[in-house]
Amino acid sequence: MAFGTTRLLLPPEAIPEAFWRGNAYTQLAEALFYGSALPPLLIEFKPGFDAQRLRRIVRSHLASCESKHDHKIAGVGYLIAQAATLTPASAHAEPVPVPEPEATAP
């Protein structure tokens, strides 16, 4: 995670146009990239996906210096969309926190 990766980042032509224009998934990716407040979204993980593993994968891809910023945000947004469904929360809802990974004993 320290040096980042692009291993799961799709080539630009494989990312749907909706992720290049921006949507809830790319807004979440942008917020995570910049360390800003998360948008008010409800996150429901699809069967077989683990929140902690997805968080590590997303962070690793956002930390990469290999791809251009727009490609990274569109690709990570699309990656999140494959693992979770985001639903806008009410205007007065608190942002949904992304779970921190559990500490493991060495």
C-alpha cells in the first residue's frame, strides 16, 4: 500500500463514460484521494466483497503515481462500483465513514 499500484486499474477505454463525467462513485474516490469529507452516501457492499479489503485496494490505487489523475479517479470509481452500491443519503445525514482496517498482530 505504501507505494501504490495500478494492477487493477482498467485501461481508459475500458472505463464507462459515466465515470469520466463524474458520479457518486468518483466523488467518493476524489474525497478519499484528497482526504476531504466523504459525500453523504449509503454504502452497501455486494455479496462476496469485504469492506476492509476494498478499502486497501482503493487506497493503494489512489496512492499510485503511475496514471493520470482523471484516469485514476474514473478507474477507482468504477472499481468501487463493481464492489458496492452507493445511494445518496438524506441532505442532513452524516457522511458514511469508510471502515478502518483492523490491526493484525505481527
